[in-house]
Amino acid sequence: MPSFKFDPEKDIADLSGKVIFITGGLGVESVVKLAQKHPRAIYFSGRNPKSAEEVIEKVKSIPDAPRVHFVQCDLASLQSVSAAAESFLGQSDRLDVLMCNAGIMTKVPDLTTDGYEIQFGTNHLGHALLIKKLIPLLIQTSEQPNTDVRIVILTSLGFIFAPRGGIKFKDLKTVQKFAVLGPFTRYGQSKLANILYARELARRYPQIKTLSIHPGVVATSIISGTTMVNKLIIYGSSWWQMVKPEEGAYNQLWAAGGDVSNAVNGQMYEPVGVRSNKLGKTAKDDKLAEQLWDWTENELQNY
């Protein structure tokens, strides 16, 4: 298990006046921890309103709890993502932190509602649309005095499973079976996209601190929902990195609310706040990052 020196009670700054938007997954743990630092409001998205009620009740127990709003959103549906973004924009006049945490892993071959490979469509394209819709407000917020605007994108060292060349753009509208290790190849491709997209966001919007974050291997529903064979591969290959869900949120909590003054914009960080030295040529390929950006913009042009 990694040695965590990060203490969210001490190391997350006061968030008074800030507005935070968090997508699901490890975002649930983040909502509670960030709420303790008194932001103006936290918006968090997901597919299950009943689960959201539990999070809201947890936050209500915090003294001087901030306003917490659930925004229903299915990242596998671009229409749902667009509606979620519009709902948020209708409620808030600022956005200080956007945390893109939700995701799926090692799923059987499938497509999103819009016909994209399910893992790429959910982990990258859904979040890309959310960012596209919210970036004007992030920029507007960054132009105000004494602001520190951030985008945090959850990725994974599993990006190493991406196919040769990184991203198979030509068949992203197929299930991309990729033979025996297909679920891991598709997952790796989507996580590589997260890393590259963060690099490109940082290049295009230097006024916003954008970081991609590896949380460690966390025992959450993203793993528990996969097959036994896949679980054995995941746990067997990374048992030394296993962390509890509350610890799994530490790295993104650092990125969202900690001191990132020395963090390099657009880079990937491992727990906690350690710049990754595991990025190979493909994950640092700025031409591929730009190609991903152009492909993404083209696919989202109607939104």
C-alpha cells in the first residue's frame, strides 16, 4: 500500500466562496471531504438519485454545511451530459473546480447511447462534452480576483494497456473487441485519452490548472462490477497499490483543494501529488493530444 502523507483535514485549503462540480465514482468521497472546507456549493452528478440522497444526508451532518445539489447525468449519453451541464449553468454564476471522476472499467464489448465504444464514450467523450459546456464559466471565474480555477481528470496507470499507437480513432464507433485482453485494451485507450486531453486543455487554457490523477487501485464498484477473471488480473498485478476508497480520493482531493502551486499544468500525478515518471512516448505525444482534441471537437460539434 502506498504511504499517504496527505491529510485532508489539514492539507485542503479553506474553500469559502468556491463552487465545485464533481462527477460520480470516487467523487462521493470527495464531496464529503470538500464539504468540510465550507465551499459556497457543491454539485455532484451521477445516475442514481437514491444514492445521491445518502451523500446529501452525510453532508448535512457537517457543521455549517454548504449547499449540495445532485445533477442527474449519464456519461454514456451525450444528451444527458448536455442537459446536466445546462442544469448546472442555470444555477451557478461561477465554477472554481471541475472534478471528472466518474468512469467504467473492463466492460464487455458495448456501445454508448450515441454509438461509441462504451469505455471511451463514457470515460473520455462524456467528460469532454461536460468540460466543453462548462469551460466558458471556468474561464470567466478565472478572470475574477484571487481565483484558483482547476480541472481534475481521473485517469489510471492502466493507460499502459492502450493499443499500439494509442487510440484507434477509425473504429471508436465499434465495440473494438481487441481479442482476449479487449476489456483492458479498451480501458487503457480511454485512460490514455484522459491523460492526453488534460495535456491539451492545459496548453489551450493555461489560466486553468488542469491535472490528470491516478488514484491508486481502489476497491470501489468500478472493480467490483467486473468479472472474476478481470478482478484477479487487476488485484494480482497491483496488490501493492491497493487503497481504501477514502485513501483513493486523496490524490484528487490534493489536486482539487490542496497546494498545487508546484504542480506542472497538464501533467499526470500519482498518490499523493507525485508527478508520474511512468508516461511513455505515447502518453507524452502532443501531436496525438492535438489529434484527440480535433476528433473530439468534431464529434461534439452539434453540442
